[in-house]
Amino acid sequence: MFSAFWAVVAFFGVLIFASGGSAKMQRFDLAFTGAGIAFIVTLVLSAMLSLTHKDNAPHLGQGSGVHLSSTDQDDDSDGPEKPEDERGSRH
């Protein structure tokens, strides 16, 4: 339905603007071509966007490490302590 809507919008847009005024004949060939292109492009774009959506696995938010879920966190506001570098940093 999304692609069909934009195809109809493109059809009427091209039909109105491609004719070049009310004294000239309307260009239905360009209007159908524009509608077909708009339909195909929006259909492919929406299909590609729907293919990129993937829910995370439930086990990714559990455990210890960088990826903790918000329910597993402790009430420590200090956070983990970082060990000191014995040799020193030479940045």
C-alpha cells in the first residue's frame, strides 16, 4: 500500500507538471512511467529496510562484561575500578 500510494502521487505529479500548461495535451505516457518507477523504487527500498531489521537474541543482554542489561546492574555508582598501569603511559 505504501508503494501504491507513492505511485499514485508520482502519477498525478508527472501528469500535471509534464504537460507544460493547460493548452497542451497531457502526457499519460510519462505519468505511467513515473508511477511505475516510483512504485518499484519504494517497493525495493521498503523491502531492503525490512530485511535489515533483526531483533537481538535474549542472551546478549545477560552476563558480566560490557553488554549488561539494566536489570542486572548493581546499585554501585562508582563502577569497576581500573587497574593502574605499572609501566606508565607514554601517549
